Amino acid sequence: MNIIRTDIPDVLIIEPTVFGDARGFFLESYNQQRFAQLAGFEPVFVQDNHSRSARGVLRGLHYQVRQPQGKLVRVTAGEVFDVCVDLRRSSPSFGKSVCVTLSADNHRQLWVPPGFAHGFLVTSDSADFIYKTTDYYAPEHERALLWNDPALDIAWPLDGAPMLSAKDGAGRRLADAETYP
């Protein structure tokens, strides 16, 4: 396993060691001891989620104002453009984002710390997106940051308008969003 620090040091790209041959491949998708050794902290995961989405679906940018979730995200089929936005007002990177391509081919994972909004755009025909969370889903605390807020300056790789849920289409601009201290 290799950990790559991004421009926002709390956001990590994880590259698992992949053992492959003509039969296929094997990798450890998560090893708590190795993660803690390399990352310097040990998240406790309480929930696993799995979504499947079609090309052009944009999910996010989601976060919970109470019970904030850290997420370890990956793609097991297809490809996504993954985005996390720092919503911690005390952070020097407040309002900044990290964007990473995650795919079944590159096997990369992304650690999205608590205090960040998160979302992704499916860039393949479909994608299976799997993630672990450090707190439970709490719909009463869920919020959506407007995915195309000009203040975020995210270069989504879109061919036309994305497919959005009503909730995501009505997300708030950063200037109006509930954030973290």
C-alpha cells in the first residue's frame, strides 16, 4: 500500500498493492494496521455503502452537519471523477477541493476526512462505488453543496448536463452553506 498526500494534506490517495497475472488480480482493499501505520491515524468504520450509477450521474456534493463522516471511497467497476471540498472554516484550505479519478483499473481509493463535502461524476458507462464511513448516515443532518458553484472552481469533465437528484440540484452555494468551525 502506498499513500499519496494531496494538496490538502488531510485528504489521502491510497494505492493498494495489486498482485496480478493472467488469471486476474488480488489486493487488500483495507488493512487497518497498515493504514494506521502509513496514514498516522486509525479511523473506525461503522457502515459500508455501495451505489451503482450510469454515465453522467453526478452525486453530491454531500456532507452531514452533525455526525460528520470520514469516508474511504473506491470504485470496483467503471470510473468516476471524485471530488471532496474542505468545509472547515478554520482550515487554510477552506473552500478548496481535491479531484481524483478513481476506477476499477487504477484501484485507487480516496480518504475523505470528516468536515468535507463529497461527490462524484460517473465518466464510464456505469460505475459501482463502494465506501466505508466513520459515522452513520443521518438524513436529518445531510446537506448538499451546489456542485457547480463558481466559488468552488471545479472543472467537472462533463459532456452536457449531469443527471442530478432534486436534492443535489438544489444544493447551496458555499457562501450560504452550513459549514464546520
